[in-house]
Amino acid sequence: YIQAEVSQSKGRPDAVVFTQEAIYVMEFKLDESAEAALDQIRQNGYVQPYLKEEKPVKALGFNFSSEKKEVDAWVEEEKV
């Protein structure tokens, strides 16, 4: 199951994906850095609403390259 642009009190993560094993909170950037996307997740507390669930919550930051037309980099951080 996936939700896009999930409204929260401090902003909106770009996507939240729910699987049987984990919850993935994702932020996407264009021509910036994957670390900048992950920083946005951290600063705005996008994972907080999901920490009460009984499964791992993973924050994923992605950067897309407009020049390469693909994912340029991504980083992951697990919150338990």
C-alpha cells in the first residue's frame, strides 16, 4: 500500500509505503542530494507517526538527476 504527499503537521513526505515487513517514508529531490532528502525527513519528523507500529520504519532519501534521467543516489536510515 502506498500513500503520496501525506499531510502532517510539519509538512508532507513525498511517499509512505506500507509492506508486511516495514514502513518506508520517502522523500525525493531533483538535482540536489539524497542526503538533503533524508535531512528533510529528519528535520520534519516524518517518521514519527509510524514509530508506534510494530514493524521497522525506514527513512529513504532519493535524488533524481535531470541530466541522467534516473535516480542518481539514495540513502536509507532505519528507525526502530
